[in-house]
Amino acid sequence: PGQKREPVLAAWGFTSAGAKVLLHLMAGSKEDAETVSAFFQDMRARGLGDPLLVVSDGAPGIIKAIETCFPRSERQRCLAHRMRNLAAKVPEDAWPEFKARVTASYQAPSRAIARELAAGLVADSEACIAHLRMPIPHRRAIRTTNLLERLFVEERRRLKIIPNAFGEKPVLKLMFGAMIRAAERWRAIRITDFERRQMAAVRQELDHEYEAQNGLAKNPSAKPTQTKLSSTSRT
């Protein structure tokens, strides 16, 4: 009682086998780059590599920390957060048409088509369509942070019967208990051998892009051979 509220940072992800896992939970003073970077570095110290895709809301500190700590990863703007922000800014009478155009770009079959549809619509369009680089069956699951938000709703439901918080550590233990119990019931997503090859090709492309941007490529003048895998054909 009487103390300032503090944010809690949480992360979840998919393994290469398709399992959903709760990765980390940490209290933070605020969502600044330093705090979030410490959160990410703790996961890296425990063995987390560069994910293919990191999804977050639009907080500047979180974005900066992602770009610093995961330089070989794509960054995806949570589309649920983005659409709520747009709905609050666009005039009500213009919203249905605007929403249809934005939704069409976010669900486009490729990033090239999405860029054409989203031209002039939103400022952070590249981060909003990063998920289109991934296998088609996974895109719906990887374009928002909604799974964690639903977990926090469950955590609040379980804690609201407690009249007063009685310390950071006990509260975090209760939150972790509620979240890990829910996480144990998460359903995995199906990942086929074809989709694993797609993801391996994306990993290779991201590594080449990082090396080229930082002058680490062995032969910058030679274009790396890229594996062409179609998302629409499984032959």
C-alpha cells in the first residue's frame, strides 16, 4: 500500500519443435532500454540464441533493447496493440475503410504485396509485416503478444482476492505459479519438415543480412546463395 506500481516483464516463445514455453518473468522499474536489455541478457546467459522473430508492443525502450540484444532477429510489432492504437487515432467514420486496408496488408501473402497495400498508411509498416517472412501456417500465432496478455488476466484473477501485496518476491512467485500452470496447458503448433527448411532458410538470410550490414561478410561482392522455398507449395 502506498508504493508506486512496478511493471513486470514476461517473455514466451516457440521451440523448433512447436512447443510454447514461458521463457522469463522479471520485475522491472520501468520499460526503458536498460531494464529490458537486462531482461533479455539474463535469457541469453541461460542459453537463448537469436530468435527468428521477436514480437513486442511499440514501447521505444523495448524496441531499442530488441535491436541491441537480438541483432540477427526480425522484429514484429504486436498487431493487436497496433490496431488498438490506430482505432484510437483514426476518426470513427473513416475507421472501417482504414481498418480493411490495414488488415489486408497485414494478411497479404508476401511482404512485397503488403508494402504496396500499406503504402502511406502507417509509420512502422516494416515491423508490422515481419511475420510474413515466416511459414504461412505460423503467421497467425506469431503476430501478437495476446497469449501473454491472456495469462496476465488469469494472474490478476488469482491475485485479486489478496487485499495487500506483501513484497516483490512473494508476488512474483504467485504470478509465476499462475503463469507456469497455464503454460503447461498450452497447445503446441505443428511444424513440418518443410516448414523447418523454410525457417532454416530465413535464419540463413537473416545471418547474411546482419553480416553484410556490419561488414562481416567474407565476400561482400558475392551474393549469398539463398534457398528458395515456396510457402504455397509442399511438393
